[in-house]
Amino acid sequence: MSGIAIGPGVTDVRHFLALSDLGPGGLRRLLDAAHARKQARAGRPNGTVDDDAPLTGHVLAAIFEKPSTRTRLSFDIAMRQLGGEAITIAAGDMQLGRGETIADTARVLSGFVDAVMIRANRHSDVEALAAAAGVPVINGLTDLSHPCQIVADLMTVEERLGRPVASTRWAWIGDGNNVCNSIIEAAGLLGFDLVIACPSAYGPNAALLDAARMRGASIEVIDDPAHAACGADIVVTDTWVSMGDTDADARLHAFRAFQVNPDLMARAAAHAVFLHCLPAHRGEEVTDAVIDGPQSAVWDEAANRVHAQKAILLWALGWLD
Ligand code: CP
Ligand code: NVA
């Protein structure tokens, strides 16, 4: 279906399956747009439409194979603020669950809506959906990555520290999971330093690590959380047991030395920011004192999902370079 105009000046379908889909300089432009659009509507009620209402008449299908609070709500609110609408569907309620193929589903959705956001168990299923879709497909989390989350994380860090994220040092503590993989991708695209502390059996995706290093990023993978946190500007973690993980007991055992607590935060820079994509498992990967403490930016991080999704939707539909 390539060749159909989907936004001002854009003639190819733009899928957002990974941060690198934004192209050279694209993540920086996306962040700038997200900050600017957030500031332009500061103080307005959440349900009001932005003055330019760029997505008037546009509809997003938001499909979920797994639970969601933030991704689900933020895409719906994002579409409302851009002047459009969202239809949210549990994948289990669709004919996908009865054997209709992903490709046929993509073709049908492309006739109904202007963009599709999907949270899927398998990244390969999202790639298959995009391959057959005539409208943009957005990755709302897979087993491999969570790029929408990281746009909000980057925004939050820049707001808190008051400087571009390119000059920061991040410490990832815990599972080398989908969220970690997207931070690795961001480090490669924006050039910030990253130290990942994880048990050796739970490391991040090797191909994404190689790609980010090829772009020139300084990324270390070690098994010592205290060393990783030393002097960090950002300390970030996530659950030890992600949706779909079936080895919870082994994980809870393997990660017990990887908790973000006040002792660990004390090793980071005095101005360090704590991030967590949420939902948090208090007492496991993070203690109450940290997530509820003054260095925690997790509530801003969650609220910024709306502004991140808006920039992603505008890029996918051709309103941003
Ligand atoms: N962080 C995040 O994606 O949250 P949800 O699972 O609630 O969407
Ligand atoms: N790593 C977590 C992120 C949840 C938003 C998971 O995949 O369950």
C-alpha cells in the first residue's frame, strides 16, 4: 500500500517498531516536538483538543495481547488531544484468537483505521502486522522492546535535569529486558553513557547492544549494581518478572542483589533521578523509600507517556520529520 499519502508530504507508511525507525536525528526531533507540544497546552484540562487539532478525523486501533494501564490510557488521551479518536480492543476478543492470520487482520484494520498500536507477546508478530498493513503500526511493547516508554523516560530526564539527555550517564539495574533493550537503542541514537548491571543469565539483547555500540555509544554490561550506580545521573530499573516470564521463582532468586534502595541511590550523583516504567513491585526491584522519595520521577514519567505518544503518532502519520 506504499504510495498512499498519510500526512503532509509523506508518501510511505511509517511504522514505529523501534526507536531507530525514526531515522537519523529523528529521536532528537521527536523529543523536541514532545516537549514543545506539552508546554503549549500546559494547564489545560486533559480532555481538551490542542489548538491545531492535527489528527481531526483520524482513528487509532489500540490492540492489547497483554494487560496495560499507562499505554492504554495514554494512547487514548493522546488521540483525543490531537483531535482524533482511539478504539481499544483486547486481542483475545478479536478473530485473531480463533485463527484469523495476522496478515489478514492487518489488511482489514487498514481499511478501518488510520494507525494501529499493538502490545504483543512476540515482536515477530508486530513485524508481521506491519509488513501487511497499509497504515502505520506502533509497537506498544513486545518481548523485545518498549520504545514508546523510552520516549517518555527521555523527556522526563531532560525536564528534571534541565539539559539534553546526550550528556548524561545512566545506570540500569536488574533484568536486561524489553525496557532495557529500548534504553540501549536510545543510548546509541543519542550518545548517552549506559552501564547495565544484571545477572549474567539475564542480559540484554546482544544484537541491539552491538548496534548501539556500532553507533558509538559507551555501554558496559556488568554484574555489580553498586559499580553501575556510581556517579550515575539516572538510575533506572523495572520488574524482575515481566509479563510472559514463566520462571518467576528463579528470577526472584537471581535478582535479589539488584534492588534499588537508598544505599544504592547514595552511590549515584547527588542530583540523580530515579526512573521506573511501572508497574513497580515494591520491596522487590525498588523500595518505598526510593520510589516515593525526592529523587523519584516515576509519576512525571508516567504522565509524560501522553506527550510521548502524541509525538510518536504525529511522526507516524507524517506531521513530523
Ligand atoms: N509502563 C507501561 O507500559 O505500563 P502499562 O503496562 O500499564 O501500559
Ligand atoms: N518489562 C515489563 C514492562 C511493563 C511495562 C513487562 O514486559 O512486563
